[in-house]
Amino acid sequence: MLTAVKNQTRITALSIKYALMREMLNKATFTSNVVFMVLNNASFIIQWVVLFSIRDNIGGYTLKQVLLLWGLAAMTYGVSRFFFAKAFSLSNIINNGKLDSFLVQPKNVLISAITTDVSPSALGDILYGYIILFIYGFSFGTFFLYTLFGILGGLIVTAISVILNSLSFWFQKTDVIAETGNNLMTNFATYPDGIFKGAVKLLLYTLVPVGIATYLPIQVLTEFNLVKLLIVLGFTIIIVLLAFLVFYKGLKRYSSSNLMIARI
Amino acid sequence: MPKEGRFMAIITVKNLSKTFKVKLKEKGLKGSIKSIFKPKYKVVRAVNNISFEVEKGEIIAFIGPNGAGKSTTIKMLTGILYPNKGEVNVLDINPVVNRKKLAYQIGTVFGQKEQLWTHLTPYDNFKFFGAIYDIPEAAVEKKIEEFNEVFELSEFINTPVRNLSLGQRIRCEIVASLIHEPKVLFLDEPTIGLDPVVKENIRTLIKRMNKEYKTTIFLTSHDVGDIEKLCKRVIIINDGKIVLDDSMENLKYHYLNKKIVEVKMREKVNLDNEEGITILKDKGYNLKIEVDITKKSVTDALKLLNPENIVDINISNIPLEDIISTIYKEGI
């Protein structure tokens, strides 16, 4: 079991490395993608600086906490899109019969399929996340928790995308549903949770679990709370397992295709 | 248990069926709107109750026209698709139950689907495939060295795959699928789109790996040359059903009851309305006829032409391609 996990990790790391090498073939495009994503994220902070010049507190957040929120949201987004880029176009992979080459390999089909590509701009998101952490105030404890929450958030976002995209096994074109779900996760993650009340707040801790991926981690980073940390950890494990379950249940309905396909 | 006088079957297929549900749509925008509210489906039976066995070390041709069910069958044998009915066993492993275990034992090459990373060299790709099959790095290096020699890859082993010719790429695809020394290799149209010289190279490679590594080869191809030059047994599938499962020798023996006779003559001969003779081409002194040997022997046909009258003659079998086409069209 342990050897299998070790071998799967080895091949996943190799796959991500080769995908990154492919993106780095064109140095100018690669660098500009990373740099411009950092600048793009930074530009959004300006509006918050303007808002906080009028009020000291928005939805229970200070400017520093909003910065941290943006940083963590970028980290979460970056981790999911860099390491698991294909999870966001899984519907297309399923519908076009591109799972064949992964199915004939003795490895986990889902992990192999979603780690064959990386998004260079997502590297910019991760970089931006760490820049924000340094602005917020660096300490080893915060760095560790921030990185952990970035990874857990990334896994939650990826798992949600896998679940929504896997619906393609049953309903064919579900890419729009998946995209809507992914956009909801991204958009809500950049607003202080104090501004949401009632049903919306309930939604953010259940169906669109931004509350668990981003808000709870911000609360833990501001004031450490083991229970909240364990809730995030537990939720991540459950949703990742659910993603595997839905994908493998759907895989039995996979119909492949005879399209001419090249791995480029 | 091994059968008397035969090797043990390493692929067993029993009453295998696969159906697909296909959405029907009436033409035009109106049809598209209608299909949203009242979708109609039809069930396509891609593979219909087929059974066969393959023995160790065989090179078997699994052929049929487009849409006959070849690829669907291969995909069920390799664990890509789940069958609706029936049993599949490859090397005593059920692909549905134990896909990963089977994957360590088999290799697959889909001529229409590329598995190699195009920005990497074949060498790096082989190392990647070695890692997929959990082979220690030193063993992969050794294997690459061996393949480099056996399959003559040195000329392009360090060139990125995207810069290789189609023939070189397919060669690398096949070699990559051998890195873990599979016991069975599934080749789905490996020579598609290749020129005759490259096709011949690929055939040599397939023959060599069958001979050197005792690999059982399950081949689908539309190229009669592949089938004729590589396979000793042929299974023909049409409309999801097996219409023929026989040795190549028997196929030729049973279906080659016609001979093609091409003659150059001194004087014209009229063979119109002769029983057992069909005139294929008549250019005066040059004649091409088909002799049905169940009705008339070749000797009798030659007597009609008058041996003294013949300047040059060529007698040949009906091309295998024509036999297969006839089976596709008419069945057995």
C-alpha cells in the first residue's frame, strides 16, 4: 500500500515536472504569464485600499485581513490550477474519450488525468499569495499554516471541480455547470464573510464551501483555533474522497471515442 | 488447464456484449429544441455476444470494417470499457475487477492516439513509462539500451518526439509500450497513415518482438499487408458479431477457389458464356480472366486459350484484400 502511494506520488511529480517543462519551452510567454498574474491580482487590492480609507472595518475584516483573504484565495486558486489544471476541463476529457491512455496504465486514473498539465499563471497566483503573507507579517507558524490552508483549499476547489465535471459521465456536457461552480468558489472567496447573512452564509458553508476553504482558515490564521483547523482538515478529506467516489462511479459509464488524439 | 495438444489460452472471451445509448436528434434547430424536451435514444449493439480464445505467442489479426466492434472489443480487453454482458479474462485477470494488475502485464498502442509527451525525447519518454510501471531506474536504462540496439533507435532517441516523422513516432510508441515487457500487446491500427517502407519497418519490429520476447500480439488493422505478413490466425468481426475465426492458411484455402489468369496471346480467343470463366479485362491480345476452379480447372481454361497461342502467362490467387472485402459484404 505504502509502496503504491510512493510510486503514485513519484509518477505524479514526474508528470507535473514534464508539464512544467513543456510550458517553460517558451520562456517569454511563461514569465509574462507568471508576472502578469501577480500584477493582475495586485490591481484588485486598490479598490479595497480605497474602501478602507472610508471605513476601518468591512464585514468584520480589517485591511490586513482582507489582504490575507486575497492572498489565501490566490493561493487556493493557484494550487488547484497549477497542480491539478486538468480537473477544470475534466468534462472535455471524459466527453472526448481522452481517458483511454490513463486507463491502460497501472496508476490512479483520476490523479494521472488531472496532473498532465499545469497553468503557468497559477504559479503567479501562488507567488502572489506568498508576497501577501510577507506584507501581512511573516512568522514560521503563520507560514506553515498559510501553506497548509493553501494546499487544503486547493484540494477542496479541485475536488468540487472533479465532482461537477464528473457529471459528464451521466449528462454529457456539464462543463458550464462545473465552470459556474468554480467561478462561485473563486468570487465568494474574495469578500469578507461578515457581509453575508442567513441563507447565503449557510450556502457558503455547505454547497459552495468557500467558508471552509477560505473563511475558517482566515479565522485560524488571525487567532489559532484547533477545532476550526480540524474542521477544515476533516472536510477536505471527506470532499476529496467524495470526488474519487463520484469519478470512479462515473468511470463505469465511460464510453471512450475514436477521435484522433495527440498528447501536446 | 492446458488443452490437449494446445497451449493455454491467455485471452478468453465468453459471450461478450457491449451496448451504447445514442441520443437521436431530428434535423435543424427545431430538432435540437425538441431533443431537449423530449429526448429520444437508440441502443447501438457495438459488440454482440462474441466468444474466442487467444493462445500464448500468437499474432492474431482482429479485423472488420469501420464500426464493426474491433476497437470496442480491444477496449474491453484492456479495461478501458466495461462490458454489459459476458466474461473477459486476459492472463487470468478480469480487466473489470483488476485493471491495474492487468496493466502491468499488457501493452497497448493506439495508432490514432498518441501516448508520448511530444516535447520530450523518446529517451525521456521511455524513462517516464518505466516510472509508470515502477521499474527501477537502472533497469529502465538497461532496457532502453537493449531496445536501442534491437529496434535501431539511436538515430532519433534524443530528438524531441514532435520533431520525429510519423513512422519514427509510431516506432517509439510501440517501443514505449514494451518497456515493462508485457506478455500481451494490443495494437490498434499501428500502421495507419504510414508509407509502405515505414509500414514494412513496423511489421519487422512487431515480428521481432514476437520472436525475441515471445509477446502475444492482438492486432487490428485495415491494412491487408499487416494481416498477411504478420498473422497466422484471423478473426473477422462485422456488426458486432464474429463472422470468421480461422487460420490464415484455411482462410486462403477455403476462399481461394478462384484463380486469376492473365495471358498475352498471338490470336484473339472468344471466351464469352464459358462456364466458370469471368472476363475481367479484354484488351484484344491481352486478356485477364477469373477461373472458378469449382466449375472449371485451370488446365481446362488453358486448353480453351490454346497453349500454342499463349505468348506469356501469369496465374495468381485472388488478393486477400478481395477475400476479406467479400466476407465483410456477404458474411460467410
